[in-house]
Amino acid sequence: MKLIRFGKKGAEKPGIIDPTGTFRDLSNYIDDWSYKTLNHDTLNDLKNRDLTQFPIISSEVRLAAPVDRVGKIVGCALTYGKHAAEAGLEPPEEPMFMLTAPSAINGPNDDVVIPRDGTQLDWEAELAVVFCKAGSYIPVENAMDYVAGFCVSNDVSERVFQLERGTQWTKGKSADTLKPLGPWLVTSDEIDDPNKLEISLQVNGKTMQHSNTSDMMYSIAELISTISRYVSWQPGDVMMTGTPPGVGYGMKPQVYLKPGDIMSARIQCLGEQRNQVVAYAQGKV
């Protein structure tokens, strides 16, 4: 299933895309896609329903991030060996991760705002995992039982904030709008192997990143299991699984985003998001 959230900012509703590609409104079925509803019971019930009973909505509607009220975003770092190399860093012996503010979450086609005083805004196409079950100390062999589904994400990063202001990566990752998610959440039963998906990102039509999640040094199950030793996973949580090589920071000379640039991140089976970069405006996001 492809789960969506749609509508104006602040008034989003839950929806689904049926097998014919028709967008349908689920607001009479559930309040929203969030930690309250992203669970096996709801997903299994919906899977067995006749989706034609739900009202049709226009496919031209604004899409929001496919999950609301995210408890935490856990970002994985240096999971692709080639990305570690372009950053001049040794691949870690154990997965590295950081926490990112959920307030950074953005719609899949909404503007990305350069943070105030930001000068080195960079792109990072990533596979995102959304959870449907709470757990800690999760065995690798059971890890995928905790996953609701997968979506496209872009871990947009302000490198000066991240690397030069106390080397606290959360600073460079958490500004409002820097985490586009979507366009939809594809439930885990539709993805045979999340470690065999093509992933790419273009800036203004030029391919900057092109790889496959099979190039990751860890499986998705291993990331889930390892991180669960340190923080518990909760329904609605998001794990961003790291980016392949091709970020602006790793180029010679380095290249960063500017107002008017268009980022298009795409993952096989999960769709494509498209975000325009805009300048910071005082009092507006």
C-alpha cells in the first residue's frame, strides 16, 4: 500500500493510493497517519478493505510528509563506504547515528528554506524507514517486524552549522524544512529487499548521486537492531539510513545549494520528491 497525507499545511488528512493509482481520502477511517495509527492492526485491516469505499481526491493535491507527529528522527551516518571516503573519514566499526529535530520534517514537494546565516546547504538522498512497533534490544532476525514502511528522504544539511560550530551534527540537520519526506509511505510488504533499491538525486536536472542501497555497509535490519541497543524505537519514529557518495561537500571544488535550485530525490519503488531551495525570510519558514 501507498499511504499519503494531503492538504494545506496544518490541515493535512490521511489518505491512500489504491492499486489503480487513484488517490483516496481516509479521514473518515482514521484521524491521521501517526504513532497512533501506524501499527500492524490498522495496516492489516486496511489491506483487507475495499478501497473503492473511500472518497476519491485529486492527484494534484498537495502532499505532506506521510507520517505526522514523529517522535524522533534518527539519522545514520557514513553507512556507504564511498561517502565516508569522499568526506575524508574512516568507515565506522559500528553504525554512527544522531538525533534530528522532528520539526525539520517537510513535504515532498515543499520549498526548502536556507537557514538564517546558512552558507553551505548540501543535499543527501536517503532511504527512510518508518516504524509501527515499539522495541529495544531487537534481534536482527526480528528487526523488520517493527517496520511500517519506507519512503524517500533528503537529509538536507547546513555544513557550517554541522562541522564548524562545535561539530554537533544535530545543529546542521535540524532547521525547519530540511527534512523532506515522501511522496508516500510504501508499506513493508511491498518491498522485497530494502537493501536492493536504486537511489539518486539531481540538482537542476544534473545527477549528483546515483547508487544502490546494496552499497550500504549494513543491512536495514542491522541498523534497526544496533540502534535499538541505545534508544528504543517507537511507532511513528523515522530512521534515515545514510547517503551515498555525490554530496556537495565531497566535491572539488565544493558545491552548495543556492536559492532557485531544484533538488529531485528518487528511490526505486518509492517515488520521487522535488524541492525548490529558497532564501531565508525573517519571520517566515
